[in-house]
Amino acid sequence: MRLSARVDYALRAAAELAAVAAGAGAGRARPVTAEQIAKTQEIPPKFLESILLQLRRGGIVHAQRGPEGGYWLARPAADISLAEVIRVIDGPLAHVRGQRPEQLGYLGAARALQDVWIALRASEREILELVTIADVANGTLPVRVNELAADPRAWS
């Protein structure tokens, strides 16, 4: 699986916003400037601005302009899956040569590849929809994710 820099930065920015919201307690989190997120997460500021715009258009974050302005999550971090952020930034989870796996037509000995790509997408989706931005920000990943990550074969 390849994730774009845009997705990586979007997930890191959302996790940062979740951490700020968690520190704010029960009230609405204070807006966080793009500059603050960029500095904390070491993301190029101009690149981050366009990513935050996509996240706003996708309903992941809200934005406010002005001296008290910035960004905050549009919903509780526990209600935002990694899959949702990825789809907002890069579109559907799995493509082969720019097509969805169910749209491919393999012939002969390669026919089973379509099932492999569909199973791969289902596996990715299972993990990415299971893990929320809150899980990442809190460092408390679901048991299944920890089990998979603990397998030494996962690291090579």
C-alpha cells in the first residue's frame, strides 16, 4: 500500500487537532493555526494549507478566519476513521492502474488477480475504518492493529 505525502500530512494534522481537542476538555477545542500544526508536525506550511482546505471541504475540519482563527475537527476524533481522511484526500482506497478492482477484466491464468485485489482492498478497509483519529492521537490502537504490528514479518 502506498500513501501519498498528502495523506500522511492530512492524518498527522488531524491527529494534532485531536490532541488539542482532548487537552481542551469538554468545551470546544480552540482553533489551531495551520502554522502551529505545520511546526509541530514538521509539514511544509503551504502544502498543509491546501490539505486543510481539502479536509474542510470533505467535512473533516472546520475553519475560522481572523486573529482567533484556525482549524478544529468537525466531529469527535473517535468518529473519524483513517479511511475517511484518506478518501477525502486521495479518493477510493484501492486502484489498479487507475481503476477500481471490480472494474478489471483479467483473462486466463491471471483471472484470480481480481479477487486478490478485492481482498486486499477489503483488508485495508478493515484496518483503516477500524482505526480512528482519536486512536492515533491517544496512542491506543485497537488490539487487532497492535497484533498485526507486533508480527516481525510486518516490518519487512
